[in-house]
Amino acid sequence: MIGPDEECQISKSGRYVSWRNKPAMEGQHGGTRAASFVLAVEVLENLAYLANASNLVLYLSKFMHFSPLRCSNIVSNFMGTAFLLALLGGFLADAFFTTYSIYLISATIELMGLVILTLQAHTGSLKPESCLSSNRNYKCAEVEGGKEVVLFIGLYLVALGVGGIKGSLPPHGAEQFDEETSQGRKQRSSFFNYYVFCLACGALIAVTFAVWIEDNKGWQWGFGISTMAILISIPIFLLGSTFYRIKHPTGSPITTICKVLAAAIFNTFSSNARTAVVSRNPSSTSNSMRNKEEDSKVENNVTEELSFLNRALVNKSTFPTFKL
């Protein structure tokens, strides 16, 4: 049985649940205690990512024997893919899954990628032959075939995992605070300040300690540190499960943006087509005037900025998806 006080606590929690999919309780779920686990995880996650990304050009050129131009392209594509996939991670967390589950899935994927890269750096048969020629004009044999496939599978598994984490971990931390109260908004603002600080701490350790290990002890140790950081971050995140409050997926703003763009484009072309028919059919003049009056009423309620998107509010579309 749930007492009246607990019913009140549940009603205030709204659409939030615990990790067991039961209603979240105020005082038991969420708050600074739950967010502290997210901050600790961010230190380790950013350490694992930047320890490799900041020094990856050296690894690709010195050990995989890629040309400088190709090294820069690979690193740019790797980092760009990781950050673009954050949109996918955020979309999936909002529309279909939860930030809690997306983080766990993404961290597992990144861990798999780092294990692959660590094994390749440690195993001589998965790397190209060493090239110790003192002749600067001598071109070493690039990694190719199955070895190159292993390299790119590892890199882009890491990119996929990083993208999912970047798109789910910050909003998961923000979910722990009630945005409907002034205290909750202040705590959420403070959380993001601490989040950026933890992100910087992870980056500092990555570009000093981890990079020194890679340059002086070997890349198998550098990748190993990143692997251990992600491996440790997963149980730390899970330790906070009993304190988290998790928001049910209610749809993504990206979906709404796409619907508005689709409706605006569709209504633009349908409007032009109807105008052409009206010009050929005088009997439709009254209907045309009525539609124009309805359109003017709608347009009076919308802004003049980005007026093209205002067409999305003119519900001329017969296709249900475009109705907003």
C-alpha cells in the first residue's frame, strides 16, 4: 500500500521513474547525490576519449605509416563523427530509450572499440612491419587489408560510443533536478558548472599523464588506460542506479523540427498547385477568399522571422504526418 505522503511525492515526480521502472520518489531519487555519480563518470569518459584523440595523429603516422595528410583526415573524420553522433544519442534517448540505457549501451560499445585498439597495439601480427629507415624520402608500407579493417572498426566503435555518451550523460545528470522549482533550477545550473569542470579535469589528465604514457611506455599502455577508464566508469555509473530518477522518452525536438520543415515544404508546393487550379476555375473564388482569410488569421499569430516556416501552421496538408 502507498500512503498519502508517498502519493504526493510520486505526483510531484511526474513522468520520472526509478531504474526499476517504478515511480520516482522525491527525497529518494534525483538530487545532488545522484548527479555526483554522473560527474565522476564524466572525468573518466573524457579522459578515455581525449587520451587517444589528442595524440592519434602520432599513432597513425608513426605506427600505422599513414601519410600526414591522410592522418589529419582520419583524425578529423573520427572526431567529427563522434560529435555528430551525439545528435543520434540524444535523439534515441528522447524518443525511444532513456538516457540511462543509452549511456550503458554507448559505454559498452566504446569499451569494445578500445579493446580492439588495445589488442592491435599490443599484437605485432595486427600491425604493419616496423619501419626504421633513416632516409626521409623512404616511404614505409601503410597498414592495409585486414589490419586496416581492424583499426577502423576500433576507431569508429569508439566514435559511436563517444557520441552516445555525449548525447546522454549530460541530460541524464540534468534530469536529477526539478526544473519546476527555483531551487531545482539553481542546482541544475550548478551541475553544468561542475560538469564542465569535470570535463576539463578529464582532459587535463588525458593530455598530460595519458599522452606521456603513450609516448614513453607504448600505445598498448595508452589504449589500456583508456580501456580501464571506461571499464571503471560503468560500475561507478551503475552504483548510482538506486538514486537516479529517469525520464520516460516523450519524443525528441528533432522530430518536431523535421515535421515543421516537411509541413512548410509540403504546404508551399500544395499552395502553389492550388493557386494554379483557382486561376483556371472562377467558381472557386469564394473558397479561395475564405482560405486566404483563414491564412491571414494564422499568420497574424506568428513571427515574421523565418516566414517560410510559418507555412507549416497553414494546415492545408491532407497527409497526416504534416499536421502539427
